[in-house]
Amino acid sequence: MSFEEAGFDAANLASKNLPVDPLDWGRPGKLTNDEVAVFSKFRDEVEKRGGDFRETVYCFGEEEGEAYALCRWLRARKFVYEDVIKMVEEAVECRSLPKKSNFHPDPKAALGVDPHIYIAQYPQFYYGNGKNGCPLYISKPGRLNINALECLTTFPNIFKYHWYVMVHDFGSRLRANKAKNENFKRFECNIVLDLGELSVAQLNSRTLNVIKEQTFIDSLCFPETMSKTIIINAPRFFTATWKIIKGWIDPRTVNKIEIISSRKVWEKRLLELVDADNLPADYGGTGPKSQEIILNDNSTGGVTRYHTELLTVRSSTSTVFELEAGEKMDVIVFCKAKSGGKFSILDADKVKDPYVENVDVTYKGSSDTDNSLPEVVTLTSGLAGPGKFKIKAESNSGRMYSDNFLVVFNVFKN
């Protein structure tokens, strides 16, 4: 394929010495003669090596096209040939283990739990596309509940799920957009990072480990896939820190990131980038609300709504959940608490006898709780409304120390 066929106009650009927008630097049709030479050398090496090396470069499939796929990798290492080759080789190694499992195409199998329960503790989802055609991804790290995640799954499973998201979910959206519009060239993503509810206490080593590992996978194996990032609802401490951090980042990347705290301002900005029908209702659009999108994308078994609550039990504690007429629910408890606890379901108005009484929920798995799946106990199935139901938990260890239990309410139509 010639450079002209691939969409290049690099030689013409260089001869006229035209300025290049920093956001367009390193893209097909915007290369200098020196960059074209590096591209040609890299293209020859990709075809020569083939196999895993080539598959890694075309991480989203052949549909992306040679010019655009190769230029993503070249931009990531500023067209320094040796650095690009080293990066791809490292990415091949990083991908080698998940590739053996086809990058975990079943999200439930990857996590070991229904994805909607996991995402309730770490809200993140794709919905629609921006006006530039790139998928819209919304993440709410301010609501990442690491204690709840540890009740549900393991860190290795979290990273398996991330491979599923990038290869199967994001990748399929990109290919679908290409199939609908042959002019869709940029295999990138519009990102909204909602930092609402973020606190300094949340930024502990366990939380940062999850974010750090996911970021490492993305930057190494899926480079240059950020089209635009809008950070909203940033707390004051983050805004102050960002003024320092942005001095360490490449100016081109900084230009892709905007931080907006005012809801009125960020809603207006999001609607400049995304049509209203491609934006969730809780972000100023006319689409469904975030929880409904998550449920529609991830739920199985006819769940119509759900609620999760982390109970930290030292001696005893409780929570109340209400069902409407025509609804029924399953109540499930997840834990890795070796001392365990007893759970009961009572009528919150104390009119009826207990529905469930003193069910033992104790972790019986491996001593390596970080890498072992949790104990899962269904307290009740098909409990019908209407009514207010009190879930009471009593620790088996008394007041010695506290244990975490994640209670999940899956609601169905009766």
C-alpha cells in the first residue's frame, strides 16, 4: 500500500512547512519526511515478524487500517524506532497470558460474579458515541469501593475483566463503528472521569494498585486511544494537585484533558462533544440513567433493579430495603470474613415473624483471601413485596474486630 493510498500527504506537508496542530501530530497525512521513513521501517518489521508481534500492533483488528494502527504505536514513542519496537515486544509479553484465554470473552467468568454487581462498586461503562464518532466511556473512580470489591472477587479477576473490556467490549464497539461508517478512522475513546465523592482516604494503596495496573495495561497494549478526557466533579485537593501533575505530562496529552467542577459548565461542554441522545440522563443527556445502562449491559436472569450495600460488622448492624408491589427479590451475601457472622431477614415494621433467621455466612476458602473467590450465601430467593425488609448481621467474633460483608439485593418482577 502506498502512503497516498494509506491517507498520507506527508511529503507535501513537509515541503510547505505547514504548522501541525499538536492534536494532529503523528497522524496519517500529517507526517514529516523523517516520520514517513520511520513508519516505512516499522511497517516492514511488522510484516516481517508477523504472528504475535503483528497481532499486538493490530490489537483492535485489521479493520483499523495499517496507517492508523501503526501510527498509534509510533506516536506513543515519538517515532523513535528502537523505542517503538521495544514497546511492542513488551506488549506481546504482557498479552501472552490473557491471550491463552482469548482475553476472557465471558465477563462473568472473568470476574467470578455478575458484572452488574462488580460495576456497582466501581461504576464504569460505555454508552453511545461522541460527535467525532468515537465511543463514550464514563468512569466514576470517586465511587470505587475497594472493600466491597475485595468481598466480591480477586485482584487477578479484576484484571482479567479489564482485558475483556478492552479487547471484546471496546474493540467490538470500534469495529461496529467502522462497519457503519467507512470514514471512521480514529480507534479512540471519549472519556468522562467523574470524581464525585472522591476522598483522600479512598486513595489507599489497594485502590491505587487497581487503577495503576489497568492504566499500565492500557498505555502499553492499547496506546494512543484517548481522544478527549473531561474530568468532572473534581474535589479541591485534586484540582490543586493537577496544577503540578500537568507540568510533568506531554503538552499534547494535556491538551486532550479538561477539568470542570461546575455542573452547569461541564454539562454544556459534554453536549458540545456528545449528542444528547448519546449521553446518559444523569450527565445532562436524554439517554437512560447510568444505573439503567449498567444493568442493561451486564445483568442476566431478568433483574429489573438492584442495590448493593457494604456492611461493616463489629458486633451487629442492619440495613433496610423496600420492595414495591409486584416485585420480588433475592438477597445474597458475599464475604471473605473468616470469623463470619449470622444474618437474618426481618419485617422492618415488626409485624411478621422473621423470614430468615441466623443464617451463617463464614468464609471457608483458602487462607490466601486476596486471590481466592469469596463465600457466597443466598439468604432468600423470591421474597415478595410490598414491604420493608430489615437485614440484620451479627458478628461471630463479638467486638474483637470488624468484618466486611457485601449484601446484594437483586429485584425481579413478581
